Amino acid sequence: MSFHGDKYQTFATLLEQFRSQVVSQQLDARGIQQQIMLLKQFFQQQILPLDEGPSPEQSYRTEMSKQLHLLEIDTIFFQGARQAATAAGRLTAISDRLTKLIEYCHAVTKL
């Protein structure tokens, strides 16, 4: 397990809870936006400071940072969706991106 595995495991748990809310449509666009802000805050405060130079873990952190940014863009598109089918597609994209972030967290904990 990665030296910092506990922080990544906590982040994965937060992501899984959020994904569950997205899939069950418990959140509106504003709620999704707020959750993403909280996730980014956790990532910036708990994960990014773990940077110890070039390592496989650092590569995952870089990808996770990109995915979080893309998640924000997905949310903007979700907010702009005017038809139910489009909104559903955007929620699927958000859920898929969360799944990818969770997979990255698990991969880091196995390093």
C-alpha cells in the first residue's frame, strides 16, 4: 500500500458517496457544484501536499487533478442542459469521471 494510502482511501470514499448521490439523482446542479468544490478542496489540502517529486504516485495525482477540472466542465454542461435526455447524459459523464477518479485512488493505494 502507498505510504499515503489512507488519504487516498478517504478521498475514494468521498468520491464514492458523491457518485452514489449523482447516480440516484439526489443532487441538483448547485448541489453537484458544491460537492465538487468540497472534493477539490480535499484534494488540494490533503493530496497535493503529498508530492515528493517524480513517482508513479505523482503521475496519478496529475491525472486526478485533470479529471477534477474536467468534472467541473461536465457540471457546467449539466447546468446548461435543457432537455431531460441531455441532462441524463451529462449525469452519466459525471458518474463515469467519478469512477475514473476512484480507480486512480485505488491504484495509488496498491503502489
